[in-house]
Amino acid sequence: MLGIRRVVVKLTGKLFDDRSRAGVLREIAGVISRKASEGFRLAVVVGGGRRAREYIELGRELGLAEGVLDMVGIEVSRVNALLLASLVGGVAHLPVPRSVEEFLRAWSTGRVVVLGGLQPGQSTNAVAAVVAELVGADLLVNATDVAGIYDSNPKENPNARLLKEVRVEVLEGMLRSEELAGLYELFDRVAMNIVKRSRIPLVFLSAYDVKSLEGAIEGGEFTGTRVLY
Amino acid sequence: MLGIRRVVVKLTGKLFDDRSRAGVLREIAGVISRKASEGFRLAVVVGGGRRAREYIELGRELGLAEGVLDMVGIEVSRVNALLLASLVGGVAHLPVPRSVEEFLRAWSTGRVVVLGGLQPGQSTNAVAAVVAELVGADLLVNATDVAGIYDSNPKENPNARLLKEVRVEVLEGMLRSEELAGLYELFDRVAMNIVKRSRIPLVFLSAYDVKSLEGAIEGGEFTGTRVLY
Amino acid sequence: MLGIRRVVVKLTGKLFDDRSRAGVLREIAGVISRKASEGFRLAVVVGGGRRAREYIELGRELGLAEGVLDMVGIEVSRVNALLLASLVGGVAHLPVPRSVEEFLRAWSTGRVVVLGGLQPGQSTNAVAAVVAELVGADLLVNATDVAGIYDSNPKENPNARLLKEVRVEVLEGMLRSEELAGLYELFDRVAMNIVKRSRIPLVFLSAYDVKSLEGAIEGGEFTGTRVLY
Amino acid sequence: MLGIRRVVVKLTGKLFDDRSRAGVLREIAGVISRKASEGFRLAVVVGGGRRAREYIELGRELGLAEGVLDMVGIEVSRVNALLLASLVGGVAHLPVPRSVEEFLRAWSTGRVVVLGGLQPGQSTNAVAAVVAELVGADLLVNATDVAGIYDSNPKENPNARLLKEVRVEVLEGMLRSEELAGLYELFDRVAMNIVKRSRIPLVFLSAYDVKSLEGAIEGGEFTGTRVLY
Amino acid sequence: MLGIRRVVVKLTGKLFDDRSRAGVLREIAGVISRKASEGFRLAVVVGGGRRAREYIELGRELGLAEGVLDMVGIEVSRVNALLLASLVGGVAHLPVPRSVEEFLRAWSTGRVVVLGGLQPGQSTNAVAAVVAELVGADLLVNATDVAGIYDSNPKENPNARLLKEVRVEVLEGMLRSEELAGLYELFDRVAMNIVKRSRIPLVFLSAYDVKSLEGAIEGGEFTGTRVLY
Amino acid sequence: MLGIRRVVVKLTGKLFDDRSRAGVLREIAGVISRKASEGFRLAVVVGGGRRAREYIELGRELGLAEGVLDMVGIEVSRVNALLLASLVGGVAHLPVPRSVEEFLRAWSTGRVVVLGGLQPGQSTNAVAAVVAELVGADLLVNATDVAGIYDSNPKENPNARLLKEVRVEVLEGMLRSEELAGLYELFDRVAMNIVKRSRIPLVFLSAYDVKSLEGAIEGGEFTGTRVLY
């Protein structure tokens, strides 16, 4: 298995929010399918997006417990995963795995594995980190709706500068400062602990920049931020 | 187990369409919980509703196959089932079963089993009929968004009359006439074949008429339509 | 995965009725194994045959419900599937899948997947159609004990003529006329709806004509009937 | 859980051989259902019988390996188990467990668990012993087609005498003498080792003597043979 | 289900370290079994202890990845869970659940559910919090090898004072100060987030003080520390 | 699949007893990984070793039943299997299968399958034989802590001579003589019955002689004992 490059991609659930992003989704599915056919081994973790939030609001209105709301959000992220896996087509595994064991079983078929959340109390970022560590990933790509890590909030500061590289301790500090964490929806604590302890190569880029996504998967060039350990 | 009344309820997915129906949902969950505590054995099959349709439209936009779109709709109906099961609380089984075997396993615990769809090419009405036959249900309640079977389409004809009883052959004839079937979203072919061969007592009523729902479950009075074999 | 031809074969359960057909079974298993090795992707759905009927009669004698009798028949079709999968050998998946999700998981290994029935209220023809739609089959072959669709019942009319092609509406009409349906054991409603909505290429041929079976799988010549959409 | 009597019953698969024994089967199912309702905890292991043998012969004709033939026989014993569990009705667990873990899960629901074989290379007698040991059974009843252990083969010697009691070492000696083992189809080595090491109370009786079966389950009187440790 | 008290107990894996603690284990199993029989609903999460650490050291010597080492530790905690569940006996569920979904399925049988870890990157404390939130626990008991939370490290400071109550913000501060966290092996971040967001009543006590364990489960008196929200 | 050599290896659990054997384990994992990459199909069954014994002693101290102790030992052998599978790396299947069906599913992915025990009342030698029969193994290698079968106990008699070949009947006689069986920990009855009925080529060699292990897998030379049928 030497020489096979293993990459885990975390995709924002916003891609599934409405039909306007169908084009990007198709492009991303195309990249995944092509890279898999070229011999890359890929796992893709997708978030829940708007529909997860709506369902969670409905559940909260109904008075359901927080852990149940998390489960509802996880189920919605799995619907997104089913859509993406079907779009990727024959090189992708089905059904969508629902636990770490099921993920490993799916991974053992050699297919691209697409999954959503796994457990209450844990974001899909944590899932991506868990999965990346288990498969010994050469790279974890976090594809969100901004181009990477900025020196200040790009949605508030028009002069915010995209960082090409960021030290993990700096990133950690950003996460601790809660406002920023809230704005960026970057990484949770569990994800951070895992990438740190296993020094998993990690980059942040925009899910809408499909060319950069492809570049990062290949180990080539991309626009975004690389985390330094 | 003699004397235990077993009832399968099919609930329209529209109940989960938005937060405005949270009140009805809570009432329905209350009835289910109370009846279960009183010794009734209940299975509840929920449809997908608006969100299923939206997801299916997204999937169609993405060019996914019909069987996959069915699976997407099934997954959404399972999210609804998770919400309802959690709302029913401790007397309900979790997780939501994903196959007939899982349904039987859940049913064997003695809990209320809430489920969504099971298989592509089949409506949740068919699921309700399959389940009702397997557990030897004393009653199958189809709770939709109209009060039962009318002599003409109540949404077009203000003078449409609610039928208290309808012979199964007549109902079948209505289903064959496709427009009506489309309007009423009553029952599909598989469901019809199953209730006929096993002569499963069947009533149609409005999901918003919670008192009638409770009456029907108890074997008491209700506003709606009873099918005669 | 472009260029990979995917074929779903429905095999009559009669092939497993007694040891006299062991020779044909071996030939069929040989074709399946060879085609799989040549790169075709295959799923095979087998019926229950005589033993299923005998078990169902025993169950009926015992007073079991119709849904349970269906489950008994399904279990017997799975024994047939186990036999065939073992006969096909190393290129076939084991164990025999017991739900749509298990089918997809098995299919994701790249092996030939052999299965029997899946759900009460549904024939193995419906299973074959569900599976064909999910994998995006290039062809669904229905291998029964007659050579295809005739213009009248070949078991009653010695002059019955085998149709090379039949329009799907005509086939549907035949199914609606119940006697014929009973005689031919062709296709049920669910199967018909699925092949129509997804326009799945469909042929009928004799399971005993192994050369035609091979021809059809390859996309070459065969004796039988092709359905036109 | 003190005071709850746990009994495992091994039933010969011959009971399912043809419709002539439907009456006995119904009586046995009635006893199981009644005893369960009275608070006894029961597991029932059923053999494969004639149909298993026929399927195995077909498989041998097809040239399948011995391990596969065992699996075929196991599947048939599970069809028998499905029939019996359905006949027992609401107090029985469904689906039929397919592994030791699934058995334990089913047992944990508090229902009667009916199962067939579990693993190649192992008889359903061994399954009954494994299960009896795991649940801490107060009794293992082996219900075959003879009334118990005889001092010589009752099918050859009309003067053969039914033993009321037999020491386990004597029984073991009988098993070692292979002809006898073949005739009696009593117990295999694995079963013997397990009952000995855990000193599981064990009786042999006729499956057709339903009154004795009920007596043994209750801890009362029965015609048959008790094994002494 | 009103009035049923639901308690989740987290037990230190040290209890399984060697045979010297067999007595305490038996007492704890006795309490769990008794409380379950009295109508309390209980889930018990056990840690891995010394054997987990030894296996992890072996795995590290072999050069295995951190995520795999976590999985090894989780498997060992499950062996502990199997031992405890067997010791609790008939009121406990088997097999040991291996995912959140399996936990919910086990919980739905009404039995005591004993489990170990669930996922890499997460302690068994987090598992206990996830489980407590999902079942709507009235109490989460963390039974470690010290009597609760002290105002300084009791293993270093002989004058350390056991706190009867501690505000959650104070506890959180203690966790942030890493040395203390290391010494106390109290709670990880995920666990803390969950108990905070759902305000799950939480107490810390010594696993060796079985009387306090029983008191806490009952909602009565105990020696230990209560967390205030 | 012609020409693909299938080999099942049974590895003594002693290899996992302590960190001193990490080197041998790594070498064995290297051989397995290399052979798999060269196209051999491999299944590896590992025993429980010292840690299983220690856990079983703890369980016995706690008064657990024999069947439960077997399950505890099986779980420990699965921890060993997890370690080895992770060490073998990408060509090995995860998770570790827990039943015959899970084994077959894992085998169908084409990966090396590493497993431990399967069922109470059965040694891991029996598991290896069951698995070897099911996959139609060309060879079953039993790698223990002695170099093969001797003409007398090598641990007692310094002049004991390693047999290059032994007839199966002679091996069987050795097993019957209980002392020898105890010393050698060779094969149990179930294993013996299976290899005999299917005439599975069988060799015994030392797990510490990695070169011989490789030789035997390849069908080449090795130091050890070959069983003649």
C-alpha cells in the first residue's frame, strides 16, 4: 500500500442548502470520482447545513433534549452524505456508515467513503479528525465557506488577510477565543486534540474553489491555509 | 398476549413540515405515549413531507436516479420518525428501524416502534401495511390531512361528502383512477394488496383530529372512514 | 467506472427444485463467474421455487399470517441464493444480503451479489427491479422457465408465438389481465412501476438457455423478448 | 431474577418434515407460549430435518464444500425456527438470531428465543448446549423422536429398555461408539463437553410426548431419561 | 414512565485491575442488580484500567497510530463491561453495545446496560455524559478511586479537603489546569460540555464506597461531591 | 479466481503476551502484508494468550459461568486480532469479524482478515478450521510455540524428535491421549473433524520461525510437520 495517498475531506453542509449550489456539488463529486479512479484513497465527511439547523429548531420547539437534537442534526448530515455518495457514483461506498466500525468496514472495500456525523456532543469536524487518524491520512482538508484562516474575521473586516500558514498553537488560540470560533466554524476541541497528537497535515480552503480542492488532494498547489506543527 | 390490542398508525409527513404544527405533534405523541402505557401495542409509520420533497428535488437537480431519490426521501422520513420517537419518550424504541428485520427486533422489546420508509419503489403506506400484517394488527389507522375518504375531491368540491364506510373494492377503484389517487395520497397498490389479503381493519381519519385518533386506537368512536371487506 | 456493464439477472427458483437441474445451475454459475472475471458487474436475484411453496403450505396449515408466509418464502429463496453464490465461488459475495442496505454494502465490494427476497408483500421480481434501479443497471434479465413473452399462453396454445419485442404498455396490459399474469409469473406491479419510471432495459428469456443468458449479459444475441419503452 | 426457571429445549427438525406433524407442532407451540406467559424463560433450538438433508444433497450434487453444506443446513433450520417462533406468537422474539451475540440480544428482551444452527462444523445439539450454558439454564431438554436413552437401539431391538437415568460417563461412552451415535442422533462432542463442564441438568424425551415436554419444563414429571453427573 | 429514576454510573476501570478488587466488584454488581429490580433504570460505563494501559503500551511499542491505540483501549474497557454485565446477571443486557445506536437499542429492552468506550479521541467519561444526556438521566455518578473533588490534590496534600459541593465553573477551571486534570482523571472537555449544556445532575464519589454509590443512585445520602450549575 | 493461493494461519496468542515479542509480531505482520500484496489470500486467527487467561481467572474469581469465561477469552483474542490487523496495515480488513457471517463479509472485500475466537465451547483452532473450510483454503498453518509435532513431548524429553510428516490418524490418537493434548495445545476435536472431512492441507510450525511461516504460505520449504491424510 506504499505510495497510496490517503486524504480526508471535510465539506461544509452549506453545499446542500439549496439547488443553487448543485453545480459546485457536481464539480466536487467529479473531482472525488476522478481522484479515486487515479488511485487516491478518499474519505469525505459532510456537515448538516441549513436543513439540519431547521430540523434542530423544530426539535427544540418540541422540547427535545440536546443530545436528541444532535442526533437529528447527524441524521440530516447523513442525508447529505447519501446525496454526495450517489453523485460520486460507482467508486463510492454505500450505505453511509453510521459508526466508526461501519466506517472501517466501508473503508476496507477500497471505495471512497462518504459520511456525516457519528455521535452526539461532537461536530463533523471531530468526525473528520477521528477518521483521518484511523486511516493514517496524509492530509485532512477542511473545505468551508471561506478561503482559509484569516488574521481577522473576513466577514467583518474587508482588509482581513488570508494566512498561507498558521502554527497550530495560534489556531488553537483562535478557537479558544469564542467569538472567532463561532464565526469561522472551524474546528472543535476534539478535532484539535486529535490532529495535534497525530500531527495530521491539515489545510483549510474554500469548498467553492474546486480547483484548490483538487490541488490539495493531489499534494499540489491550492489557495488556502496550511497548519504548521 | 390475548386481549392486547395492536394498532399501526400511518402519520402524514406534513406534520413535520414546519414549526406551526408542533402543537399537534405534541398532542399525538401524548396520545401514543398514554395508550402505550395503558397496554396497547403500537407501531407508527411516518411519511417524509415537505422536506423529503425538497431533498428529492435537489437530488433530481443533481441528476440522481429515481431509486436513489426514493432512498433520500426514506432517510428524511426516518428523521421525522426519530423526532416523533423522542417526543413519545421512554415507551418508544430507539433507534428507528431501517429494515423489516430491525422492525421485528424493535417490536420484540415491547416498545412503541416509530419508523419511516423502508425500501425504494414503495410508499410509507405500503410500509404501514407490511408492518400491520406482520404484527397481526387489530387496526391500521391512516392519518392524513383530510378527514377520510370523500365521494369526490374535498379540495375541489365544497360539497364533497365524507363517507363513513367504504367497501374495499370501491376504494380500489378510486386508487385506479389516477387523479384521485394523486389528490388524496391515500394508499398504493402494495398496501392495498396486503390489507385485502389479510383483511386488516383499516380506517382513514385526519391527523389533526387527535381525539378521533385516540378513539380509533381504543376501538371507540372517531370521525373518519372505515373500510369494509 | 465508465464502460463497466452492469447487469441484474432474475433467476426462477425452479432451478433449485430438484437435483435434475444441477447441470443447468452449474452452467449458469459458470457464466456468472466468467462474466464477472471479464469485468461485468452482476447482481443475481433468485426465487424460492417448489421448496418455498411447500414451506408456505406447511405454514398455512399451521395457520400463520400471510406476511409470515411471505417471510418463510423469502428465507427459502435465500437458501437458494446461498447455494448459487457458493457455486459461483470466489467472485461472489457472501453472506447473502437481507435488506437493501446490506445489498448496497455487498455491491460496494465489487463482487457478484446473489440474493433472494427482501420484504413481505413483494415478489423477487420486484427485488430485481429495485436492485437494477439502484445500481443503474444497463440491463435487467428475467430468466424464467419459458423463452420469453408470447402472444398467447405457450403452455395452452401450441401455436403461441414468441415475441422478439414487446412495448411496455402491452406488457403492462398483459399483467393487468390476471390469468395471464398467473400463468407467466412474469412481473409484479412494483417491478413494472420501477422499470418504467427508470426505463431500465429489460429482456425475458429462458433460464435453461444458458447461451442466450450469456449473450444477453454481454449485450450480444439471445433468444427471448426485449421490452421497448 | 431469583426463582425464574430458565429452560432450553432442543427440538428435532423432523417435526417440520411434512404437514402430518402440524398438530404436534401446534401443541408444542402452545406449551411454549403458555409456559412463557407463566413466567418461565425459554430458548428453543430447532434442527433442520428432512428439508435440510435434501438441500444438502442438492448442494453435494453441485459439488459444494462441506462447510457450505453445513451453512445450507443451518439456513434451513432457521426457516424452521421462523415457523415455530411465528406459531408461538407474541411472546416469541423475531427475527431468528444468527449468532451468539444476536441470541444474547434477543434473550435480553425477555421473550422466548427460537433459533436454528449457528456455525459450520457444529450440530444444533451443540447450539443448545452453548445457549443453555450462557443463560445459566436450570434444564436442557433434548426432545428427539425416541422417548429417551435406551439400553440398546430401540429401532433394532424390540426389547430395548428406556433408561430413567443414565450417568454422563455412560452416555459419553455411547457417543464414542459411533454406530449408536449415528442411530440416536443424540449429542455431539461439543455439546457433551459443555454440559459436563457446567453440569447442566439434562433430560432426553420424545418431542411427540408434549405432556412430558411440559412436565420437564415445569420441573415436574415426564417420561424420558435424566442424565446424572 | 413518570417517576422512574434514571441513573448513569461511570466506574473506574481500576476495579478490574486485579483479583484483589473482586469483592468490591461483586458488591457493586449486587447494588446495580438490586436497584434495577427495584425499578431504577441504570446504565453503567466502565473504564479500561491497567490492562488497557498495558495493551496500549504494547501497541505503541509496535508503532501503531494513536487512534488505533484508543480503539485497543476501548476494546479492553468492553471486556470489563462484559465481566460486569455478566456479574450483574439476568437484569443486565448483553451483548455490550459498541455504538450509540447499539446503546439505544439495548436501553430499549429495559435492562441495565453496561458498556465501555465508544470512539477514538474520547474518554469513557465522555461516553457516560453522552449516554446520560440521551436517556435524560436524573443523575450521573462518577465513581473514581478518590472520594470526590478536593480543594487540592489529596494524593499530594494530606490536608486536602473534600468538597461537598463545587460549582461547575470551578470544576471547569480545575480541568483547564492540566496537572490537576491529569491527577484526578476527572472529566474531559466533551463530558464537561455535555453536562453543562443539559445541566445533568452530577456527583463524584469513590467506587470503593459502595454504600455511597447506592445512596446516590437512590437519591439519598452519600459521601462525595455534588456539582452545582 | 483460479491460481490464487488461499492460506489460513492460526497464530498462538502468546505472541501478544508481552512487549518482548514485538519484534516477531512485526516480522509476522510484514510477511502477511507482503504475501497479500503479492496476491495470496490470507486469513489469520489469533489466540488469547496470557491476558485471556488472566481475565478468565478474574472472571472465575468473580464466580462467572464457564460460557461467559469463554466469551471473555474470545474478546481478548479479538483485542490481539485488532493489534495484528492494524500492524498489517492497509491490506488488512477492519473491524475484526465477530461471527462467521461477519468473517465472510470481510473476506468478500479481498483483504486479509484477522480474527480471534467466535463462540463459547470452541477453541481458536476450531475457528481456524471452520474458516479454512469455508474459504476452500489450500493450506492451514498452525503456528504455535514449538516447531511442530514431536514423537514425544519436547518440553520434557530433550531427545524428542520433530516429525516431518504425521498421518492424521496418528495425530488424532495423540489428541485423544489427554496429557499430550494439554501440553501441545494443538488441535481440538471440532478442528480435527473439519480438517479430516475436507482433507484440508495442514502444517504445524513455530510462530517464531518467520521464515518457515513465509515458506509454508508460499507453498515452499519450511521447518515443521505436515499432516498426511
